[in-house]
Amino acid sequence: RLFPDGHPSGATDRANLGRLYLARGEAAKALPVYREAVPLYERSLGAAAWPSGNARMGMGRALAALERYAEAEAELLVAHRVFTAAQGVPAKHVARCSEELAKLYEAWARVSPGRGYEGRAAEWKAKLPAPSGTGVPAPVR
């Protein structure tokens, strides 16, 4: 055993595994790993630390991929609040979370049209940084 119980490295290992599962399209495997990582980060670093927000963003991505949109929204919104309030957060995390929220609302709009999700997607797209020199928000993939 390299680290004591409660050390953030255990959470980092789980978050990295969750990212791997998501990259492989295995959201059902990623979700329980992120469900372990979030409380580990929160106990060791605090709920307001950006690694906690990053794990919540991963959990939100997994939930969105599983079409559990309301749960995904909750996690992604918490992650975004953490990223915008915490010190030392890489700007890419704020942008990525905004992008994930836009993608979530686009997907949700496809299965529940006419409920305002299109507008929410547009609001989050507008928050994305413009590609250098264009003044136009980056496209959501």
C-alpha cells in the first residue's frame, strides 16, 4: 500500500479509470467508479476543490451517456459552480464543463422537445470561449 486511506491519489486513480471507461464508450462502468471518486476527493480535498468538481463532471458525463439527464444536469451544474469558485482551476475545465452542459441539453432536447432544453443548450454554448481570432463561440461536438 503506497498511500494511507483517504489520500487523494485513490480518488485520482478512480477518476482516471472513469475517464478511460468513458473514452471506450463504457459509461455504465464509469459511473460507479466516479461515484467512488467524488466522496474520496471531497473527504480529502474538500467539496470546493477543483479535482472534486472534475470528478463530478466525469460522473455527469457518464450519467448523460446513460440518458439519465436530470442526474447528469445536477452533477454538471455542481461541477461548474466548483470550477468558477475555486482557486487555481485550469480554464479548460470551466470551458469543458460548459461544453458538457450544452451537449447534455442538446441530447435532452432530442428526447424531450419543446421543454426549453434547446434554449439552455444555446445559453451554455454562448459561454464557450471563441476560437482564437473569430469572436464566435466554439462549436459543440
